[in-house]
Amino acid sequence: MAVSRPTNHRCSVLVVEDDAELREVLRVALTTDGYDVWAVVDGRDALRHLRSTADTCIILLDLSLPVMDGRQFRTAQLRDRSLAWVPVVVLSGGIDAARDARELGARSFVRKPLDVDELRRALRHVGCVSARQRVDKRMPHAGHGA
């Protein structure tokens, strides 16, 4: 029986941000911190990415996006049971962004202009959900025969 090894797992972050410069800053900073980073420019591309790969652990989501904005994306994500479990950290400079993030069920909120250290704290707070789920799925088997 194959056993997954969470110690070898690299947390995968999907950055949903339309600002190319900020996307690149996030990609470099998070890759340096040991994350696998994927980046897309709008909510529609984010849904495509999530539906094509099962390894996304955390979503960093800007609310003001072209095509499909962050609110529309989050609504679609929550309606899809295969995607709803992926936690979201909202990135926004909007006046009511913190309230919007709470209303959208985001696990954390980071105000723009972005402080990378604040973002790192938010990511640590959320944790790598995918790695935790793999460990949790094995736990019932560990107790058999004990």
C-alpha cells in the first residue's frame, strides 16, 4: 500500500492577481519561502487551474479582477464541492475589503499595498491544508489493530 509522505510535500499556492508586477513579487517571495507557486490573472483562469490540478493548498485572491472578479470567483469556488475546501487569503486595498473578506469566508486578509511579512504571517496562520488532509486521511488506518 502506498503511503503519502507529507514531509516531502511542498505547499502549493495559487496567486489570483491581475497586477503583473505584484504577481511576480509574490511568485519570487513565495518560491524563495519554499512554496510551489502558480499565478493567474482572473477568477475564470483560477477556476480552470483548480479544476485541472488537485494540489492547490491555498489561494491568494485579489478582489478587483478583470473577467471574473474575486467575489464571483469565491462564489463559484464555494459552489463546487471539489474546490470549496481550499482556503482563501484575500489581498485587497479596497475600503471595505476586510469586511468583504469576512463575508466571503476568507481565512485571512492582507491589505494592499502589500507587506510581504504580513502575507507570510497570514500563510503560516492558514497553514498547508492539503498536507494536513493527507495526514488526517491516514490517521484512521494508524489506529487499526492498536
